[in-house]
Amino acid sequence: MFSHYFRFNRLDHKLSEHRAKLHRMAVAWCGDPTLADDLVQDTLAKALEKQEQLKDDERLGAWLYKILHNCWMEHLRTQRPALDIDALELTCTDCPEKQFADAQLVTQVRAAVEALPISQCQVMTLVDLEGCSYEQVAAILDIPIGTVMSRLSRARDTMKKRLQNMRNTDNVHYLRSVK
């Protein structure tokens, strides 16, 4: 009984020596001195409770840091927000609803391109779809580069106006939860 009491007092003294180091580490991990105080307090309490698990007094520092780490992980687990699954909107990446919306988008874009004047349609398709340079388009259509640039600008403005009324074009679709 006396040796247990002696070991307890000796451990208590050693724990107080490590308190400042533990606190510095806890602040570094959590960034909050008040929370760090709580973590160190929990660490020291657990160390005293489980002091019989410490077999080698030389490893006291590492043992305390391990306990501090466990206290920090436990804190993070308890602070994790709970998700209400019924309120979630699930992202659909390749479902029939998305495939249909993509097909509609393609149809609308094709119709808008076909409605352009032929001179704008040619320039836009050569530059934007085929990736031709302005110089290449000018050579293909036998027109000046300035004309290529102005036709392309007018074609893009027209397309923008025609397609503005389209819904969200980010191609992300959501599944609604049904209750």
C-alpha cells in the first residue's frame, strides 16, 4: 500500500513537470488555449487512472503524448456534425435524368448554332469545335483575320443570348429524397 502511494505521488510530480509541454502540444493541435486546458486535464486524469499501464518510467513523455492524442481524437469525434440523410440532395453523375438533360442541352445548342447566319456558323464551328486558329480560318474561308474575329464575336454574342434562358448548364443533377 505504501509503495503504491509513493508511486502515485512520484507520478503526480512527474505529470506536473510535463503539463506545460502537453499544453503547448494541445494548443498547437487545436488552436484554442481553453480547449487545450481541457485536453491536458483529461490527459492527466486518464494517466493517473491508468498509471499501472506505464511499465517504463523513461517513456512517460511518449505515453502522455499518446494519451493526449487519444483525447484529441475523441474530442474531434464528438464534435463531428450529424447529417440528416433525409435532407441531403444526392448528386447524380450518370443517371437517366442527367442523360436526358444532356441530350436536351446538345439539341438546344445545335439548334442555336444552325440558326446562326452561315458566315458566323462557319467561323464559330471552325474555331470553337475544330480548334482552328484565326489564321487557319482566314485561309480556309479566304477572308481577312479581322473579319474572322468580328464574325466569331457576333456569333458568340448571339449564342450567349439564345442560350441564356437555358437552365443551369453545370450538368449536375440531384436526386430528391421521397418521404
